[in-house]
Amino acid sequence: MHQGAKDWQLAARNDHNSVFGDATTGSAATGYQVNSRMRIEASFGQGVRSPSLEEQFSPRYFGYYAGNPDLRPERSHSSEIDVLVQPFQDVQVKLAGYRTRVSNLITFAGTNYQAINIDRASMDGLELTASWNDGPWITHVMGDCDDARNALTGERLLRRPTAQGRYRSGSPTRPWHQRGHRSVR
């Protein structure tokens, strides 16, 4: 819904899984156009994710990564605040801060990396994105820092980088592009 410099959105969803039953989730978002070059946004959302067949029943691969038929669905809620700035005509910058809480996080972190549920997990982070147009070229540079932990033990979650950066450059009118990615654990 749009009202002058403000807009907002509400959503609800119900999913039915024949094994895990019904789950209803919702989300809300709002934005405010401060001026022609700055916008502030905030959002909150809930999620649910049932275990995949692979996560439940995968055979071990060389003794590792076995499925687990006793997995429970993940439930999550996440909030985010964004500041979007357009300092120049063809340049856009976005800074986002987020906080996510997950119950029953599904991960391959058990004995020999068997699929397990982590009772409570937390993910807090910042993300910086910049993009600019230079004639027919569009370039995106992204970087983020993430603190993903088991909320009960304080241990870092496996296979999640603390920082990573990415870039992508290409032209919608030409079939050529380049990409790059770097992660730090």
C-alpha cells in the first residue's frame, strides 16, 4: 500500500505438509522516502521449512552426511532495517542490518555430519551493496558480515562464512559478464 512518501505491505501464508501438518507464517514491511536520494525500510517475517527427503533419508556418503528421519521442521523469524542512498544519478548504495532467530535449524552437524536439528540458532549481520550503471554496463559489489551461532552453546555454526564479498558486472545488451566471490571463515 502506498501513501505519499510512506508505503507498507502485509502478507500471510498457510502451508500444508502431509507429514508435518499446517504452518501459518506472516510478514510486514514498511518504507519511507526521506528525500529523492534516500529511503529507509524495515521488515519482519516468519518462515517455516520442512526437512527435505535428502535431509531425512539420504544414505551416508563414504560414512558422512547421513539423513535423519527424526528431523523436525525449522521455524524462524527475521527482522531487517535498510538504508538506501543514491549519491549520484547512476549509483545506488544499500546498507542493511538483520537479525534472524531459528528454532530446530536443520544442518549436517551431527556425528559424521549427520543431519540434526539445532534447538536454537541466531544470525546477526550487516550487508553493504553498491551498484552503478556505466553506459551499457551494470556493476554490483556486495559484502556482508554474519555472526551465525548456536544460541544455546554460543558456538559458531558450521560452513557459514563470517564475511564474504561478491561482484558481478555485465551488460543486458551483450552476452558477456564476469563474476567473483570471496568468503572468509
